[in-house]
Amino acid sequence: MGLAEFVGALQNNPYFGAGFGLVGVGAGLAFLRKGSQLGMIMFRRHCMITLEVPSRDKSYQWLLQWITENASHTQHLSAQTTFQQLENGSIRTKFDFIPSPGVHIFWYKRTWIRVERNREKQMVNLQNGTPFETVTLTALGRDKGVYFGILEEARKMALEEMEGKTIMYTPVGAEWRQFGYPRKHRAINSVILNQGITEAIVDDIKGFVSTPQWYMERGIPYRRGYLLYGPPGCGKSSFITALAGELDYSICVLNLSDRGLSDDRLNHLLSLAPQRSLVLLEDVDAAFVSREESAKAKTAYEGLSRVTFSGLLNTLDGVASTEGRVVFMTTNYLDRLDPALIRPGRVDMKVAIDYASPYQLEQMYLRFYPEQPIARAQLFAEQVTCMNKPVSMAQLQGYFMFYKNDPEDSLNNVNQIWTL
């Protein structure tokens, strides 16, 4: 029977004409549609692999930049303006283009990858006001290595942009956020401390970073604390910045006197500090004083912070304190600190960063006038020492900046160090 005869038979059939046939055709079409949907679901489940990256994930921006670089045929873009600080301190504006919300397709290692960037219109990040977003990558096959390769390339690309630079972080809400622009690494020998101090700290922290197994085998908490104390302007903060550059670490600056800081938030922030970072607690004497001092009289610092002393101690070495953390504390007044705060286990190394010594005076002179003989540097150090007045490295630098092109006048006017 041919097709024409079959159609004619159906038309002459009284049951088909009464509507039963149309119902059967509709049921058959519905079955085919449902079957195709189930088939597509099974195909996606067993023959495709999907990766979703939310905007709150660290790799989100890395991935967008990587897609822009590797999907050159992508036509739908969004502008992203960034700023870069040059070596001379000037700021250069840089325009980047990232894939706009929508669907994009690109080719990667013999695989077509579909990229869908979705933006939630009803939900926004309350901290910065930006809407939540997700990027979903879909590819044929079941090899997760494709996505590992993409994320690793995106990570390396982002790190190359930050190579040779120190990133500063400050707390914003419950997270650490980059502060200012990445700074070029400061050379460790650019900060002149007294003999042996720089080498001792660098060797100690490098030994700590390279021996986590040693701590684990002996049941010692894998964390390290340092206290730098001494008069202001002697190089404590500058040394920490240079040390971060030497180790290729970032710096997380935390102000304990912040009124928005509580014990829980402090513990949360220190537990989420970025990897390979130094946590810096500056001027801890301004937030806490010794219990003996507070018992004698009210202090000017009392009540400035919601962080309690016991909360800080528990954060530094309590049960919930994190492993692998490096904390630096600075103070101008060592005697104001409670002994419990600086005991071994919370502070493993206490280092005095004092007024300039004869050695520092000589090295500072040679730093500004490298063409001068050592004898001239020694003469300068002797003249300053004979004044019997303490001089900080900041004062010394300001003095040499004033006479930066005249080494002779710098020798003849040492009494102006304390007046400029």
C-alpha cells in the first residue's frame, strides 16, 4: 500500500474521522517531544561537561580576562576600566574588554566551548552594589582537564600582571579587598636596619615557610608571630613592606581600633587572609594596654574598639586560630603591652627597631652619596654621634633629601638634622 492509499484509507475511516485519529497523532507528537527532551537531558548529562563560576569566586575576573584574550572572535563585550601605577608614581588608565552578559562560543584545544554569562537582576552585592553574576562553560565530552587547563591559564595570566608587585589588602565587611594600586616590590636592602636584624628576620621567616612538615611532626602550631618595637620613624613599617617584596607576599593591614571590628569579625578575617600574605597589626598599643596600666587609671585608648583583649588572644593562638599564618605587630611603646600578648607562642620573635646607630648613619650616607669614600661616611657618623641626640631614619632621610646634590654641605650642617 502506498502513502497516498494509506492517507486515503485514514480519511475514509469513520473512527479516525470522528477524532480518535487526531488524538492519537497528538499523543504521538507529545511522546516524541517528551522523548526528545529526555534524550537531550541524557545527552547533556552523559556526553557534556559544565562548569559554573560565580562572581564571588576569586577566579571569576581571571576567567573573564582569559576568555577575552583567547576568544578573539567574541563580538559582544563590556568595558572595564582599571588603573595602573607606574614606577614614577603616575597613574595610567587602562581599558579592558570582557565578555558581556549573553552567550559566547570559542575554540580551545580542539573543543568548542559555549560560554553563558548570566546576571541576576534581583540580587546585588550589598558591599559594592554590583549584581551577582555567573559564568557557565559547557563543552562536549567528560574530560574535566579542559576546565582545569583554562583556570590554570587564567590564574597564570592574572599573576603575570601582578608579578614583581606587592598588593595591600584592607578589610571591607567580611572580606579582604585590595587597597590602592599594586606597588612595585621594594628591595630588602633599601631599608637600612642595624647590623644583623634584617638577615635574622628573613632567615627565620624563610625557615618557617619552608618547613611545615617539621611543625606537624612535633605537634607545634604552624604559625609565626613577630613584634617590631621602637620609636616612630625608625623603619618598622618600611621593613615589613620590603620583607613582603622579598618573599613575594601581599600585606593585610588590620586596624584593631576600628569601631566596626568585633571579636567574631577579627577571627573571621584572620582565618580568611589571602594565601602568601603577612597580616600586619600596626600600633597595637593604641588598642590595648597592659592590665596593670588599665587598673591604675583610665587611658585615652579605652573604649575605642569593640575587640576585647581576650578575643585578640584567642584569635592569635586559640583553638580556632588558623595554620600557616604570619602575623607582624608593631608598637612604639613596648611597656604598654600586656605580657600575655607578647609571650612566646603569640610572639615568637621580638625585635627592637631603634634610633639610628653609627652603622646605619654610615650606610645611609653611602646610599645617598655612593661616589663618596667610606671615610667621609664614617666622619658623618662621628659628627652625628657627638651631638648626643637620637635621630630616626625618617629624620635622616629628610636631611639627605634636602642636601641630595651636595655631600659637602651635608657634612657641614649636621646640626640641622633635628630642625629641618
